[in-house]
Amino acid sequence: MLTNSDIQAALDSVDDVYGVGSIVAQNRVEKIGVTGDIVTLSLNLPVDDARVKSRIEDECRVAVKKLKGVREVIIMTKGAKPKLAATGPVRNTGPGPVRGGPGQSPFEGQAPIEGVKRIIAVSSAKGGVGKSTVCVNLALALAARGASVGLMDADVYGPSIHVLMGADARPTKGTTKEIAPVEKDGLKLMSLGFLTERGQPVIWRGPIVMGVVQKFLKEVDWGALDYLMIDMPPGTGDAQLTLVQTVPLTGAIIVTTPSELSLVDAEKGLEMYRTVNAPVLGIIENMSYFICPHCNERTEIFAHGGGRKISERLGVPFLGEIPLDATVRRVGDEGNPIVKHDPGSPIAQSFFAIADQLLALRP
């Protein structure tokens, strides 16, 4: 059984920032976590030199991977934390977040991902609205239109991109960065689901979750992308705040069902992005209605039209309706999303129509 003491002993071989003693002796290791065969380390390295930080991280990774039973080491290094800039009240005035003035990002420390033109978060404050399914199919629709697309799973506790895409490969070492994404169906993919076993719970506190999101953004070799689509977890917490602190978003898409319960949470999610001055690209109403395959009768299981109404009330675009369809669920479970499985179907065309709106965005 791998213990924290074993890991500390391994880390004791890593020289400290200033070369005096080890990082263990100098109390640079703040937290150690073990989830199955994945070890997470939280380091506090009070130095601005990126080469020193990189050297220590590399040596930590090598030392810990020598221990029996360790397959992956995830390292979060504490550095300068993003701070709210003194720009006055935060307002959402449209796309194109740039730091430094009214209507611009309130976070210092944001940096674009080299080679990535647009970063879009697909979000909802409520779980169970089909957000991941929407994100995957939009990514595939964009790729089918000729765009280069990455798909990042920011849901650390409940990753699903690997299941929906039918991808079970392990990420490898990148050429220019630490991690090379998994490639499937023309998409570059990254998810914690590639690193954990089925059924294995992730029992991590907020700081580690934030570190994983930052690592996926900054240490994955995404290469040149027209779009990086990010499947966000439900809620308005650590992952969302980390995202907007770390990179300038092109914008967020809010996914909701027509039910009042979902709409209330959708409004919370939308206002969260407005509060941090991240543009909201629009709202998608998922599970909008159901067409019986036997009698063609339309049933509005979760009501209908709530997404359009809330879009009008809150002053954001309504991007479209996605009907409820058992085929979408079935092919998604099989790792064969509807845009890939049957691109000519009406429901796949709904995703293509929304993707075409995203293609019209300026870089």
C-alpha cells in the first residue's frame, strides 16, 4: 500500500529551490494525495524562475514514479495568484475579453494558450441537463465543418468525455509540453477519465481540482486550434473560477432544459460569468421536446420555450433547441455521438446549426 511517508521519502531526494537541503526539509510539499495509482502533489515554490520550477517538478515526477504502484503524478505548483484588477464595477459588455479597462477581464494573470484562437466553456449550474452531450456534439460539428478542435473535460469529479467519445487511450508525453492529448475522430481530447479507472472516485479538495484544471489548460500540448471546447462541471465554483482566472475566454454557452428548476440554475450560471466579465455567447435549450417515433406526436416533457424566454429577458442570444431523443442517449453511451453516428438526422442538424453560429465568431 502506497503511503504518504513513502512519497515523502522519495521527494527527500529532490534539491530545494536554493540548493540548501531538500524540498521536504524546507517544507515545500504542502499536500500529498493518493487516488489509486495516481499521486497528486501540491508544492509551494517561492521563486519566479520558471526553469527552477520546471526542474523541481521534473525531479519530483521522476522520484515518485520510481515507487511501486505509481502510474501518474499530477503536480500543482503554487505561484503568483491572479488578483482582481482595480477596474471598477464588473460589467459584461460583449465578446473579446481584454484586460485593463471597462468591460474587460477583471483578472490579472490571465494568459492565452499559444496556438488556440478561441476558448469556449459549455456550462450549466445544474447537473443532468445534457451539457456534456451538447459539448461533444458541438465539437464534432465544428470539426466536420473544417475547424481544428480540442475538447477538454474540466469536470474532475465526474469526467465523461472519454465515455461519450469512446476513447480509452492514455495520454502520452507531449512534444513541447508535459502532456500530449488523446486524438479521436479529428478532436484532441483531455480528461481525467483517461487517467483513472472506471468506478474509481476522485476524492480531492478544491485546490487540487483547481490545479488539475490549470494543468489541462497550460500543460497539454494542444497545438494549433481554432476552438478549444471546455466541458465544465455543474455549479459555479472552483473549476469555473480557475478557468476565468487562467485564460481569456471567448465566451460561455449556457445549457438548460425548459423546466423552471433548470432555468433558475441556468440564470445563476449566466450571472456568474457576467460577474467575472466573461462574455456569454448564448443559451441552448436541451431536451426541448420529444417526438414519439411511433405516432410522431410531440410531447413537451420538461415544458418548452423557457430557454428562449430567459435569453430575451437576460439579453443574450438564443442559440437553439435540441430535442429529447433516445437515440442520442444510446449512441452516446456507445461512444458514437449523434453528429458522428447520423450527421444527416434532424437532431444532428440542430447541432450543426449552432456550430455554424460559433463559426461566425471573430477570432
